[in-house]
Amino acid sequence: GRGVKTIIEMVNHTRLDCVMMSATLMRKTLVEAGHHVRYRSAFGARLVSQPAMINVLADLAVESEAATATALRLARAYDEEDNALRRFATAVLKYWICKRATPHAAEALECLGGNGYVEESPMPRLLRDAPLNGIWEGSGNVMALDVLRALARSPEALDAFFAEVDEAAGADPRLDDFTTATRAEFSDLEAIEPRARRVVERMALCLQGSLLVRHAPPAVADAFCAARLAGDAGLHYGTLPPGVDAAAIVARHTPPV
């Protein structure tokens, strides 16, 4: 009845809140790390000029910008009452962005070294807060299975999701290839539940890649496609591949000294 619909709508809006808070937390931890390395010197040079630190900061910045872009696109879907898009995108982004916030905060804290670990720094509080949004209003498995429920109840919403992704079709072959492979994940729905997290992660990356290719500076979009879609990166932050313009990404996200 109407009461059930009201509760579902409230939960979905709270999940949007979780996505927005996680994206904001990523931005806050990135700013704290960027400020520290701008002024901290080691081995005769500021940390921000050290190649390894540039890679770490750029990787964190790409993650933060991708989270912000998709969180704002999801909020727009709510503003416009685009129910078809938000039906999938809410669960997908609640799963992905909220999970990514914790390792993002941990890596940003590490940029400050011991100064980031002690309680005089804001970083320990941010790191403790980061997992909450991934648990509140649906933990990882709940959100991944919610995508499968949406697929069963509203299969047309999947078309709406990929229609948004396809707004960037043809702009980057890495995104095109990744999107094609992600669509193929839905060819075997009988055995999809064990792959639920894998599928949802790929959907999130498709949407983030599409938005960055369309709206972010080329350096950011290229780094995202190379590391997140083409798989040319390691398992931790700071492993962007050679050839990306990490310095330009860092300059975009950290103010000059």
C-alpha cells in the first residue's frame, strides 16, 4: 500500500544520502592529504613533487572525482523523478562508492604518515566514519542483491541505466569494450547471484567512466579508463600506469603553494 511505498522511498533517499556522504568524505580526505604534501618536505623536496606521491594523489583524486560525478548524477535523477535510472543507480552506487570510501580514507591518511594516525589529526575520525555508509541502509550483499531484484521486477530500468552509459558511446574504446563486456554479464541470469558483486562493480565503473569521459578533463578521464576499465593498474592506490598525466590531475585537485 501507500505506507510501504513511503517507506521504500524513504530508504532510497537515505541510500542517496549515504552515497553523497561517502563522496564528500573522499573529497575531505583528499583535501587533507593534498594540503599536507604541499607543505611537507622530505629528502630535500616537498612531498607533492615526489613522483611516487604524485601517483598516489592522482589516483585518489580520480577516485574522488568519479564518486562526485556519479553522486551528483544520481541526485539529478531524484530531482527529475527519473525513476527508471535511479532504480538501478541508487543500489549500484550505494554499493560501490560507500565501499570505496574506506580504502580511500586509509590511503589518504597514510599520506600524512604518523601525523595522520594520531587523534590530533582529523584523519582517524574520517577513517572510522568511512565504513558506516557502506553498512547503513543495506550492506554490500544487500545492495548487490537489490540490483538483481530490480532486474527481475523492472527489467526496463536496466535499459535506462545503460542508456545513460551510452551517452559516451564511441568516445573512448576502453569504455566501449568494458560496457560491452558488462552487458554480457546479464546473458546468464540463472547463475548471476554468485556474481552479483562483480556485476554491480562493473555497472558502477561503466557509469563513472561514461560521466568522466563526457564531463571531466582529458587527463582525469584517461587515467580512469586506463586504470579502472582497461585494468592497467595495481591493487592499491598509487598504481596509475605510465603515460597518464598524473601531475595535471594533482594540480586540478590541490591548490598551489
